[in-house]
Amino acid sequence: MTADPDTTGRAGAETRPSYRRMAWTAVRVVGSIAVLVTLYYVLPLDHSSTAAAVTMLLIGLAGFVALVVVQVRAIVRSPHPALRALESLSTSVPFFLLLFAASYVVMAALSPNSFGRPLSHTDGLYFTVTVFSTVGFGDITPKTETARLVVTMQMLADLVVLGLAVKVILGAVRRGRQHRAAESDGAAGGNEPVSGDAK
């Protein structure tokens, strides 16, 4: 009787299931991004109040931190931590960008002088990505102190996302691999025959 290559053996663990997992991960990532972008465009952001905008941003940032914490735990426990980390980054970063884009759209609607021009949903997303990527074409600029404060908050948060969050996720990948290696070593050690004289 032969062992099932899907569940045992290094070759089975790294070929067929990995391709399936990669495909399923890609589907989940694309689906998550599609849902986030759809929500961003469907929500009536340009009809919100100042209190709603501030609440949305603060709750969103807290949600982002919670999402990263949950994802780090999932990476450590995952049988394929690198793949799980890629999925985590592919969903966390769009969530982060869309959160700030939504804030800019709300601010521009509440105070038309906040930016150099009115912001549509697409303009808000475009501006957020230019700030995140540090490109800054200068075609959209914050004009009021409040707008500049929120943009400054995004710049600082960008550094956290690019630095700390990525470092934490990559550290989780290493811990996940070490955890999997320890489990493999423990399983292999438990199957070895006991030798030597019993005392």
C-alpha cells in the first residue's frame, strides 16, 4: 500500500497541493480586492459628515492593525507561511490605500478648498497611491491644514506599512517555517526506533 502523495512525502507537499493553494490564494486575493474596490466606489462618501469621516478613518486604521495581527498569527500557523504572507500583503495594502482614499473623498466633499481641485472616487484613489509611492506629481495638492494633517498622517502610516508591517510579516514567515521544521523534526524523531540498553 503506497502513501498518498497529497498528504505525505516532500514531493507531494510541494507540488500538487502548492499549485492548488496558489490558485486558490490568487482567487481569494482578487476577490478581496474586488470587494474592497467595489465598496469604495459604491459607498456615498461624498455625502458624509465630518464626524463620520473621522470615525471612519480611526476605525479603519484600528481595523487595519487588527487585520495585520490576525494575519501574522495565520502566517505562523500556516503550512505555507510565505504564500500566506503574500496573500496578507496583497489584501492589507489595498485596504490601507482605500481607507485613506475614502477619507480624502469625504474631506473634499465637506470642504471643497481642502485640495487644489474637487476629488472624485478615482481622484482620491489616484492621490492616495501617489502619496504612498512618494511620486507626487503635484496635480492634486492638500490646501487646508486639516487636509495636510491627514496627508501627513498617511505619509507616516506609509512608513509604518512599508517598514514595520512588512518586517513583522516577514518575521512571521520565518517563525512559521521554523515551527513547521520543528514539527517535522519532532515527527521524524518520534518515528525513529529506540536503541540502547534500558536502565
